[in-house]
Amino acid sequence: MSRDVLFFDLDGTLIDSAVGITRCVAHALEKMRQPVPAMAELRKWIGPSLRTSFAPVFGDAARVEQAVELYRERFDVLGWQEHEIYAGIGEVVQGLHAAGHRLAVVTAKNEPHARRIVEHLPFGGCFENIVGATADGSRSHKPELIAEALRRLSLPPARCRMIGDRHMDIEGARHHGMRNVGVLWGFGGREELQAAGADVLATTPLELQGLLSA
């Protein structure tokens, strides 16, 4: 029996990256002489593409690109290391891999940054591919990212499941008619994930393992 191929989001699903992301957003805003929002507001930047979040602040495409570049400048040196692995998720990933599931990371994070982070995770070797955003933003939204993962792995959506913490993960999966799991230890929360149409919710990594192994 062939097992589901599992696409994992990165930020809010495998790692708590709030510190790195919010500090890099703040760095970009400060450099461009924009007020830095409170932490509760900054946390909403975790998940969407950078251009999606910077666009309403600047309104001008050239300034948005400048902000993205400033964000990446700090992220490249410091931000990529500023995260914590969620307790228990590494063991779950390793268990699913050992049970025969093919695994990939599908994230709106810039692909080179995502690759560097995943390669440094103790369980990073379990993922056969890391699909992230292109530097120019031409591939940055979840439907496009999932489509690229399906292309690289030569898979139909029916064979796969998307696992993530934000509405973009669920909506991206639904766009392709793909099954999905919303996780509640990240940045989205129950209400957001249910509103997006999550098939099922997992409260803990251990619960996720049970859902995916069933």
C-alpha cells in the first residue's frame, strides 16, 4: 500500500521562527523610517509572502522591493538562525519517514533560506525536497508552491497531504483538491484554520502523527 506524500509548511509547523522573522521585519521598517508595529501585529507577517505583507505599508513596488531586500539582508546573516524547533515535531517527522512516507517542505520562505534552515535541522535529512519562493516573487503563494512541489516530485494531488498552521496552507491545498491538516501550535489558530476549511486539526505533534498514521 502506497503511503501519503506529506508536504510540511516550515514556519509555525516545524519551527517557531517568530523571533527571526519579526526582527527582520522590524529591521526593514526601521531602515525605511516606518513605524514598527507591536509584536502581536508583527506575528501576522509569519506565513504570507513578504511582498504581500509589505505592499500595504509602502504601496509602491520599488519601495516594497527595497524592504524585501533589507529584510533578506538581516535574515541572511542572523534571522535564519533565530528559531526554535517545536517540541516533539522532529520525532514525528523521523517516525513518518521511517514508516515509508515521502516528505517535502513547502514554504513561502525564500527557497535558499528555507534550504539552509532545513539542512541544519536534526531531522532535515528526512525531506527529499524543499520548495520555497523565488527571489523575484514570481513563485511565492501557496497554490504556486504546492504546484511546484507536485511537479518536482511527479505526483498527483490525490497522493499528497499539506500540513500547516496558517489559512494559506489550507487554501493552497484546497486549490489543488488536496487533503490537509491544520496544526494548532503555530501562528494561525483554530478559528483561522476552520474558516479556511481545514479537513482536520492537530493540537500536538503526537496527535498529528496519529492522524497521519491512521
